[in-house]
Amino acid sequence: MALMRKSNTLCSRVLKVLQPSSSVMSPCGAGAAQALSGEQQTCGWAPARKLHSFKRPNLHAIRNQLARFEGGSVELEMNNDNGIAILTLNNPRRMNSMTGKMMVDMADKVSELEEWHEGKALIMRGVDGNLCTGGDLTFVRKALHYGEEMAAYQHDTLTRLLNLPLISVALVQGHTLGGGAELSTACDFRVMSSSAKIGFVQIKMGLSTAWGAATRLTRLLGRRKAIDLLCSAKILLPDAALREGLVDYVLPKICDDELAETTNWLLRNLCAYDTNITRVVKSLVVSAELSMDHYQALDAERKLFGQTWGGPVQRKMLDANVKHK
Ligand SMILES: CCCC(=O)SCCNC(=O)CCNC(=O)[C@H](O)C(C)(C)COP(=O)(O)OP(=O)(O)OC[C@H]1O[C@@H](n2cnc3c(N)ncnc32)[C@H](O)[C@@H]1OP(=O)(O)O
């Protein structure tokens, strides 16, 4: 129990030090808007170094505006028994595309997950066989003046989601397009249904990435593959997505319950061990990725290791004389 409390505190301390909530993103939204306004839209992007000189977005004010664009919901179930939470996008008539209200819902659910200390993992999915087809075009049409603010809000939510001390998996089903493909990159892993399609089609819609996928995809796959996927707008079937390294596991063709199969995959492969140590390890990986300073990351790693070494779980395993066959 004492270890549990300590490791939870340490997890959040590491994340707070390295990634204070709601202020992690570089405040680049305004830069993007300036860079794309007027004449510049036709002649190119502002120099990258300029993107750091803009004011932080007021997330509270943006939230109030987004909440006015109604439709759909995002729901959360947290299962303390197996330590797995399910985050569900629910706008089936529009293939779970996201309205402003759903963005606010998702931010609230991520805040709840930040306070959930019993959890090991999270599955993000959509109802009725599609993950998400991006922005709800009804919302998009009404919010054309509000892109930069919406992006700032989503960047905050999805960065917080990616950095939760939970192993996260996106269940890529049906159509996972545009912003939907972006959402999937805010999870640590992607499990894909054998009948699903995934594509970053934003460029075909006259847009660059809205919800942070250029940054995340470059980290995930490297520069060459990120440019390829984002600039070609190609829609990948499971085999190609697996080959590219975009997805981690393709579900069997015959599968009665894809959510249950994804849960089993998680439990078998990534959640087989102690909850707190799993959370600590995830937090360490986040801190290593976020940290600009190699020594700071090692410092965090050493401190957290000190909490597991000689702790009750390690002692139990030593007593059990475990063999790793
Ligand atoms: C803000 C982030 C930037 C972005 O996300 S940009 C990308 C935005 N997404 C899109 O452009 C997707 C547009 N939709 C499509 O391409 C097709 O609907 C899609 C997904 C290939 C499915 O095609 P089909 O299987 O033929 O089905 P369908 O077209 O009849 O769609 C069924 C109903 O769902 C609706 N739907 C699908 N995606 C939507 C969206 N993003 N926003 C609003 N409505 C959407 C579609 O309009 C249709 O509704 P209805 O039956 O016409 O009332």
C-alpha cells in the first residue's frame, strides 16, 4: 500500500515536473494562423523558430465555445478489477466524427483518468464499428473561424491522454480517417480490425494535421514515413498499416468481439504484471520522451527504481523463484 501511494505520487511528480498539465504544448496555434493567413497561405510556412513566441491559449474560454457545438458524446468506463478503462466515442450517425461537445467530453474524461490510480491501461474505441472519421463536418462548417483554438484544445487533451500513466491502445475499426487517424496516434499502441481502413486524409480536405499527428507520427515512424502518410493521404488496409509500423496487431478475420480480443491482447502482452510498476514504467518512458535533458530522465528513472527495489512485489517475486522460460 505504501509503495502504491509512493509510486502514484512519484508518477504524478515526474509527469508534473516534466509536463505540467495544460501547458505542455508549445503555444504555436497563433503562429500557425498567422503563417497561413492572407498572402502567406499561398507562399508557405513561417520559420519554425517563430512558432515559440506566441501566447498560451486560454483553454477555459475555448472550452466554453466548443461546448456550444452539440452532438454526440464521449463515455468512460473504468474497471478496477482488470485495471482497464474504455473510452468510447459515440456519434454513430456520423461515424463517430467529433463535435465541439465531444472534444469537451473527451477532455473531461482524460481528467478523470488522470485521477484514476487503480488503472493499468486504456482502450479508445468508437461505437458501431468505426473509430472516428475526424471532425464532424457539420461542426467543421460552423467553426471555420475557430481552427486554431480547436487545435490548441485538442493538443492539450491528446497530450494529456498520451502521457497518462496507463498503457493506451486505439482500437482501429471501420473508417478511421483524418482526425480519427490523428486520435489513434495519441495512444501508445494501435490494434486494427481486419476490415478497417486508416488514412490521414486531411491534405485532401485542404488541411494540415489538426490534432497533433504530425508531431506524434514523426516520433512514432520517423520523418520519411510521416511525410509519406501525411502528404499522400493514402488509406491503409491492415497489412500495409502493420508493415509501415503504424499498427501493432491486426485482429483475426473471424472475431466475434473485437473489444474483448483487444482487451485480452493487452492483458496478455502488456498488463500481465503489477499495476503500480506498470504505471511507473509508463511514466518513465513519458519522462524520457518529454525530457530535453538526458540526465534529468536518468535521475527520474533512478528515483523511481529506488521505490520498486526491495519493495513488496520484488520480494514476492524473489521468494517465488520465478523462471523466465
Ligand atoms: C478537424 C479534423 C480534420 C479532419 O478530420 S478532415 C477529415 C474529415 N472527414 C471526412 O472528410 C470524412 C467524410 N466522409 C467520408 O469520406 C465517408 O462518409 C466515409 C467515412 C468514407 C464513409 O463512406 P460510406 O461508407 O459510403 O458512408 P456514408 O458516406 O454514407 O456515411 C454515413 C453517414 O456518416 C456521415 N459521416 C461520415 N463521416 C462524417 C464526418 N466526418 N462528419 C459528418 N458526417 C459524417 C455521412 O455524412 C453519412 O451521413 P448521412 O447518411 O449522409 O446522413
